[in-house]
Amino acid sequence: MKPIAVLWVGRRASDAWQDLIEDYIGRIHRFAALTDIRVRPAGGRDGDRGRALGEEAAALTSHLGEGDFVVALDEHGRERTTIELARLLSERMPTRRVVFILGSDLGLDPQVRTRADEVLALSRMTLPHHLARLLLCEQLYRALDLTAGGPYHRGSSR
């Protein structure tokens, strides 16, 4: 099984958020190797939004490999159920690293969306950055446990 990577732009979370995120990352490691990669937000963000997004995009895409299956997270993306996410992971992970990308509070540069194999919405609502990371990690754990036949997911169907 290939690894999963979560690339995100932002500042380190407070200890309370980070503890919750790391708890799910630890749980995920039972099923897959997850790499959590932070990219620093671009400087001078108040001046030129386009330049800042371009710098962040360059930093994010520098972590991508040619064969990666890239999922960009964006509120305008496709919504999936947990079962659909589990199916996506089970289809892609045997042969490719799956990389989830969360942009900064400025969003994602169009070149990141273009590079993505899928644009996924965690919600139609705007979420605080650390809540989006936590929600993503929880859903990754839930999907992987579901695929393995574990007890964590108690949804209406498997």
C-alpha cells in the first residue's frame, strides 16, 4: 500500500488542535504511512494576493511526484461520502501515493487545482484551517478503518 500525504499551508496549530490531529495521524499509521507536511504561508500577503498564492503553489507542488494522485481540498469541489472516500483510497493507494492539499486562508492557486486529479469539498461551509485538517484526518482514519472491516464507522451502510 502506497503512503498518504497531507500538504497544508499555514502556521502550526495550538497544542489542543495539534494533539487531536496527531491522535488521528497515529491511528492512520495502523493502515498507512501518513506524512503531514506544512508549508509556510507566503510573506507579504496583504499586498499581492496573486503573488502569494503563486509562491504557496510553488512550495506545495515541489512536494509532488509525477505519479501522485492529488486531491485538492476546496469548498467548491466535489462532495463525497465516507464510503466513497474509502473506495477512492482503496482504488488509488495500491499503486499511487495519495496527496491531499489544503491551501492557506487565501485559498489555492489555480495551478494547484489544475494539477489535482480531484477537487474535494469537506463541506460547502468555510472551515477554520485547523478544523479542516482535523476533519480530513478523522475521515481518512474512518475510511481506512472501514476498508479494513474495523468497528469505527457505524454508518448506515458499508
